[in-house]
Amino acid sequence: MPPVPRWDDLWLNGNLATMAETGPGAEAPYGAIEDGALAVAGGRIAWLGRRVDLPGRPEALAANVHELDGSWMTPGLIDCHTHLVHGGDRAREFELRLQGANYEEIARAGGGILTTVRATRAATQEALVAAARPRLRALLAEGVTTIEIKSGYGLDRDNELKQLRAARQLGAEFPVTVRTTFLGAHAVPPEYDGRAEAYIEEVVIPMIPAVREAGLADAVDAFCETIAFTAEQTARVFEAATAHALAVKLHADQLSDQGGAALAARFGALSADHLEYANEAGIAAMAQSGTVAVLLPGAFYVLGETKVPPVDALRQAGVPIALATDSNPGSAPVASLLLMLNMGCTLFRLTPEEALAGVTRHGARALGLGDSHGTLEVGKVADLAVWRIDQPAELAYWIGFNPLICAVKNGVIRTTGTDNR
Ligand code: DI6
Ligand code: FE
């Protein structure tokens, strides 16, 4: 009788960019192990290392042996900040901005986020899911295996719940982990015009225990900005989230310095996102609290911003830096995470290695998934991406070219239709 294989799958004859800080390969750039091997059992990574160190003949070790054929394997990519579920689009505002209107003026005139609120309220859950599917497919085709999706275009109880349910439905339909974030404090809805406080107290705060009990939200986010909510209002939301044991995240210091970075840190936020205008004290506080900086170069690019986030200061303080699409109809009509790697490097001067860490190890941490996702390490979930590239820097180098061969979600191979083998 042949020996019973120990592993379900064994990947061979390629290179691993583990992105890990400890374990095999950790001391090399990208945590690289050239001519490596990686084994999967029960949907988790069971072994990885140099092929020559495999404890036996491949066929004797695993039920299925896969040929990497010189390609590179990375952790599955993580898009840790999106507004993927929404009604309609804002191409009209794109045209207006090209004619000179700016994002804040459009928002103050009742357009911007509120345009999308009207379209989202008018859509059924099924219509929201249908509209999001092609964008999600585009992200999955680039090796994304985990995505965060926020609410924030419903701005009343039923419509926020509808958005969160649509996000959960996408997670049930597609081979991807969906983390949902309640962003009730995204904008003041028309029925509360001029009464932001009342909106926070009457709608946002009561919804926090409701979304938690319904299992519809993994975290709570807010938009702290002159066109949205003050630091005090944001703190009220965070107090409620904390009281109900929900993690917090913050749209912080995107368009102006609101002390958002320090506020996020004060509440031990998982992440503070955007951060173009973050100040030194806020960055130091983030380093202390272990809050991840999520940089969103797509929004920076689309809005024609000129003030880049303080990357050097974040680096020096040792703040982990993640990168995400911010996929949303207004400031970031983006459905490519690979493009964000490129823009993170070209616009924000991240290194390609930092950019890749931003959509793997640090992206996982920004979602509270650092123990289970984001690196190639024994015991972690087998979410993997396999690329037809000669070196990992190519993931940030190409523009509009997708070198993915296949992705693996919970140990199961997901093909994409592209044939880069
Ligand atoms: N900042 C953003 O980049 C998105 N939300 C936010 O608070 C933009 C949302 C939109 O314009 O629809
Ligand atoms: Fe956003």
C-alpha cells in the first residue's frame, strides 16, 4: 500500500516571497526563498522552505504536486480599504472636476458622497451586489484573496444594513474573505442637514450594537474632515464602538490636518487611512498604539492632490504602512490593487518591497488579521498568489499588465482565465 500523503498540496520549483518577519527566508528582501516549496494541509500552510530540505519525495508527501515552473508565489493580496458596494457612478463629477470644480465644493453643493447616497438608497441589495460583482472580479483576477468593504452610502438604518448585507453576500458568493466596516459616519444625510450631532446620536450610535449583534460589521470607521465629522463627533462614535467591542478605523487627515492620526491612535485603531496631512505627534502616537497607516494613492491621484503623505516620518517612527484601492465612485474609481503598488512607489516613493508588504502583511494587520493572513508562514491560512515574474519588484513595476497565474483561497486553487503559465 502506498504511504498516506501528509499534505493535500505541495507547490514546487518556484520562488517564495514569504513577506514574513520571522521564519525561513525572513532575513532576505521580500522574505524570499528561491527554489522553495510550500505545502498545504486542511487549508493552511503546513510546511515551507527550500525544496532541497523537503523531508521526502514530493509524491510521497502530498496528494497533489503542483509545478511552479520558476514562477513566484506571494501571500494572496489584501485590499484593506474599499467602498466597493455602492449604487451608480460619478463620471459626471469627474467631468466637472476636469472643468475646474473641486471635490470639496462638489460635496458642499450636495453632490459628492450624497450623489452616491441617493443612488445607493434607490438600489435593492441584489442590484448593489450585481454592480459590485465585476469590480470584485477585477480585483480577484489580480490575486486579491481578502477585501474590506465599508458601508457609508446608506446613512440610515435600513440602507446601511442593506449595504453591509450586500458586502456579506459577495463574501458568500466569491472565494474571497470579506471584512465589513460600518461607516455610518461618512457624511451627514440630507434629512439631518446642519444637524450632524443629531445624526450621530440618533442614527450612527444606535446602529453600532445592531450591526455587531447581526454579525454585519467587523469594525467601525468614520470620516473626520471639514466636509464630514469633527474630531469630537468621531470620538463619540469610537467610544460607542469600543463599548461594543468593535475595532475602529479612521479616514484621517485626507484633505486637512484634523488631528486624525492622534485620534485614531488614542482609540487603538487598527488603522488610520489617507494621512496626507497627518502631523508628527499623530505619527508618534500611531507608532505607540500599533495603528497601521493605510495609504491610498488612487484617491491622491484622482483628486490631483499635491501633498503626499509623510512616508519618511511613518517609516522612521516604525509605523506599518499598508496600501489599498479605496475603491469608491468619487475619489477613487479604482479596481486594480496592482496599480496601487505602482502608484505607491511612483507617487509616494515606497519601495516595491514596502508596497508589497502594504498589500500583504500590513494589509492583514489593518484588518486585525495579522495572526492568520498576510504572510507565507506555517499555520497561516493558505491564501496564495502565483505570478509569472522574474523578480517580486515586477508587481509594482508593470502598469496595466497582470502577471497572475493563479490564486489559492483557503488552500483551493482559483483560476482566473488569464493564461500566464
Ligand atoms: N474618503 C474617501 O476617499 C472616500 N470616502 C472618504 O471618506 C470617498 C467617498 C466618495 O467620494 O464617494
Ligand atoms: Fe475611503
